[in-house]
Amino acid sequence: MNEIVHGVDRRDPSVPALVWAADEAVRRGLPLRLAVAVPRSTTGCVTTWAVT
């Protein structure tokens, strides 16, 4: 395994799972990649952001 991948959303119940994923990544010495799904834009604009 080369990384820990975790899906996130804006709901509060997802926070403990995010904390677990971060702790697991630290424990294993692996990078943590966060994935988020966003609704399709109705304006045709594309939004891109990254966390480093």
C-alpha cells in the first residue's frame, strides 16, 4: 500500500473517520489522499483546488 485514501464530505459524522484516516497515515508513514465529490456545475465553470 502506497497511500491512505479517504473520502470526505461536509457532514459532521465524517469527521471521526477523517481523524482515523489521518492517524492511520501517520502510524504507517504513508501520505493521506482526500477525495471529495462535488455536484456538477450548472454554470459551466470548473473549480479545482488542492491541499498540500
